[in-house]
Amino acid sequence: MANWQEAMQAEYESLVKTVKNNVFKLVKLPEGRDVVDNKWVFNLKRNSDGSVQRYKARLVARGFSQQPGVDFTETYTRL
């Protein structure tokens, strides 16, 4: 369990770093807009012999809730 928590922490720190580097910006959710949900995706990276190389966690947007012509150009999500 600790390995997955470390992987999640690394992903979160990476996201925070992108905000600090102006890759994207945090803004208040405009009135009348819905938040795009997110979820954690976990994956084991393995060596050629089958041993675990590293634990990988990614926070991904669940964009299927977006509507064409309504909220495709701007994405709002919870971190």
C-alpha cells in the first residue's frame, strides 16, 4: 500500500509543479459550469524478467461528461 501512496504523492507533486511553471492555471469555477470529475489510474511497470520496476499512478480527467459546444474548450476539474 505504501508503494501506491508514494506513486500518488509523486503524481500530485508533479501536477502542483506544472501549476507553478504556468503549464496550466488554477481558477475559480465560473458560475453555471460543471466540474469534470477525475479518477486515479494505477499501473505496474515491470522489468523484462517480470519483477516490479516501479508503481505508476496517474490522475486523469473523466472527460466523457463534457458536452459538444458547451464545455469542450475549457476544462475544470478538482485536484
